[in-house]
Amino acid sequence: MTIFGLNSPELFVLLVITLVILGIKRIEKGLDLLSRLLKFLLSNQSSIDKKAKKKELKKDNEETQKKEEEITKIEEKPNVKEKELKKDDEETQKKEEEITKIEEKPNVKEKELKKDDRRNSKERGGNNKN
């Protein structure tokens, strides 16, 4: 089998060399480009224009979607900050409530002690009258 005047062993050696130099992914891209080129050369100009317009529309749609996603991400960032601030506010309120509860406990004990002192003083005052 000969292609362009080259025998199959020579073609095999050339393919191996190009594979080593370019790599698998680049060869796949090259084959895709070659197939597009062949389609372009063999097809009508009107069908190419239609395909190009479709590709442009797809790209435009993708770009608008990306922009919308970026906008939503930007809008979400302040919301996250606001949530963090709300959490901080809630934590400080809880701490303040705990502090007031702790402060109220000694006040309750002091009131009880004052009541006990009053009772004791009344009892002593009552004992002194007899």
C-alpha cells in the first residue's frame, strides 16, 4: 500500500514520530481541524454561513450565562457577609443574655438574704417586746 509515494512501514514511522512530537490530544485536535477543513471544502457556502451563525449564537448564550453567573456570585458574597454579621450579632446577644442571667442570680440571692434579715430582725424585735 502506498500513499503519496510512501510505503506502509514508512507511513508507520512517520505516524509514530508525529505522535511522539505532538502528543495524543494535539493529534485529536489536528484530526478534527482536518475533518472541518474537508467539510468546508466540500460543502456549500450557505450551509457554512448557517453553521457559523449557530456557533456564534451558542457562544453569545454561553457568554451571557457566564456573566449572569458572575453577577449572582457577586450578589451572593454580600449576602454571605450579612449572614456572618447576623451570626455574630446573635452570638453577642446570647453572651449578653448569659451575662445578665449570671448577674441576676446574685441579685436574687441578695434579695433572699435581705428578706431573711428582715424576718430575723422582726423576730428579734418581737422577742424584745415580751
